[in-house]
Amino acid sequence: MRKVAAIWILALVVLVPSSGYAAAQQQNCTGKSGTDWDTQIAACTDVIKTGKGQGKDLAWAFGNRGNAYFAKAQYDRAIQDLDQAIKLDPDHADAYSNRGSAYFAKAQYDRAIQDFNQAIKLDPNLAMAFSNRGSAYSRQGQYDRAIQDLDQAIKLDPNYAKAFAGRGNAYYGKARYDRSIRDLDQAIELDPTFALAFNWRGNAYDDKGEHDRAIQDYDQAIKLNPNLATAFNDRGLAYYRKAEYDRAIEDLDQAIKLDPTYAAAFDNRGSSYDDKGQHDRAMQDLDHAIKLDPTYAEAFNDRCWSRTIVGRELDQALKDCNESLRLRPNNGDTFDTRGFTYFKLDQYDNAIADFDTVLKLNPKVATSLYGRGLAKQRKGDVAGGEEDIVAAKTLDPKIADKLAGYGVK
């Protein structure tokens, strides 16, 4: 249910004037966070408009104004300025790295990687470029490649907290949760104010099933950054997994308030309402999650499940599951969901085929074992069905009651 939020830990390099003239003109055009960004944009614009600087003397002003636009999330405008900085100073590795970060923020990861490649070519010791390129590879699901880059960033700068956090998140993507936690521990030791590192460590603990430990980290992330929507979403998901649905909804409400475009928060809140039995309310959130992100496979799966457990619009439920599998093939959760959809449609052969697929991926999924057992019994295979049902109850003694609550019995 957790979808990686768009937030990431990219860093920008401040471009420094290369001559006495430019340094004298720098004033508020610093590229640093200590001065209001609008003030910086105005100051950099004044430097550019004087027309006295040229070449490298002017590249820094475009570059730092680009940084200011980046900080204001005006990424296209940032790219325009960094284009100009690179044109004036084609050997400036930092400008390429910063432009790569702007493309990254626009989710243009291949284009970002091109810029990070060039930055590294120009300056093989630029730890930030390796770290940022590793983050881009992570967003593409290329976790091993990401880890190689983040290893190099850490080798170049052993105190680089963001590189440790990025590598921890890459290991999280590989489901190596203990390894992820070790890197995130190190990131937090280096920077105890690093809210996102606490949040990511919480994710690793949560996916290990240590929900209370995860909530401690989410609490700290929120304390450090009360506007971190992803921390509210992820804490809400931890409460959901503890079956504390009202508490989950409170957090998910706050995540949505902070970011009304947060599709995963709508999806998670919809699932929480579903498990409270408020199916119509759940459907509103699931519909909205898909409207916000029509490529969100998990939301289609969750809407398929919501329709299935209510037992209405089963043909639409089947379409949702099929779309989820088109977007995310070979996903065991969705085959499990679709198996129950087929079961409720009395298509027992199809149900058994989907449950078989799940159990080939993971033989210990109690829901699929139980569903397959019921489907076999409906087809007259009483002994085979009973064998599956007994195996499911061994894995989860409450499985019969859980599924009976969804109308599967």
C-alpha cells in the first residue's frame, strides 16, 4: 500500500564567482538558503542585467538564480538558467549536477542521469553527483546500480549523511530491511535533524512487522518536520497494519491536507475505510487515488478488492484487477485479490488458477490457500479442499473468520 513519495534528498551545489568583479557583485545572489529565495532571484537578475559580466563571471549568477528557482519548485525556470550557466561555462560540473537535480524533480530520470554523468566526467570527485545519480537509479528500480553510486559517494565523503540515507533507501527497495536500517542509523548519527532518514527507517521497521518501532521513527520525523506529508501517510499505514483504523485515518487526513495530490494517501485512507466497513466512503477515496494517478497499480488492486468484498460490480472489480496486473505484472497480491473476485463470480477454475499463481510465488499465503480450498470444495474436490483449508488455518488460525467477514465462506 505504500507508494514511494516524490520527495527525495537531492542536494544542490552553490556556484561560486570566479573573479574579483563577480565576487564584488555577489551580495544576495548566493544560491544559499540563508537569504529569501525571491530576494536572491532579484539580486541575481540585477547582476545578469548589468551586462558587465561575461563567461564564467556570469555563469555563477545564472546558476545561483537557477538554484533559487529550484528551491521554489519552479523546475523549468531553473533548467533554463542552468542551461545558460552551462553555455557560458561548459566545464562547470556543479551546474550539470544541479540541472540533473531539476530534471530529477520533474521525474525525468534518464535526462537527469545524463547530466549527472557529465558532472562526474568533469569532476570524478564530486560526491554529490554520485549520490544524486544513485537516487535517480533508485527511482527507476535499478537498486544495485544505485548502491554502486552511493558506495562511491560515501567513499569520497564518509560523512555524507544523504548518501547513507539514499543507500539505505536503495536497500529498502531490495527488501533488505536490516541492511537498510544500518545505513539509516548512520545517516541519523551524522545528522540527527534528518527527518526523511527517520521516516525511511520507519518504513524499514514497518515492513519488518515492527509497527510500534516504526511509529517511533515517524513521530520523530514529524517532530522535525511537521509538514512532511509522507511521514503522516506512512505512520497512518503503520496504524492501519495494527488495525487501528481511526488513528490511521487521522494521519491520512493530515497527509492529504498537506498534499492534496498525494494518491497513496487517498488509497491508504480508502483501505482503512474499507476495513471499517464503510465501503462507499472507501470507494470515494480509491476513485480519487486513481484519478490522481491512473498508473497506480496498487489503487486498482485495492478498488478491485473493495468491490469484491461488497459483492457488487464484480465485473468492474475484475476490470480493476486486470488493469492492476497490466500495470504491475506478476504481482502476488493482485492475483490473490482476483482469485476472490473469480470465486464470487462462481468461476472456480479461474480462481484456483490465480491462487495457484500466488502460492508458486509464496507457498505461505494463507488467504490464497484458504480461497483455493473453498474453490476446490465448490468443484467437488472435498479432500483437496480440506487439505488447503487446514494448511491455511495452520498459518493463520483466524483466517476463516477474517474471510467470512468479507463474504467468503
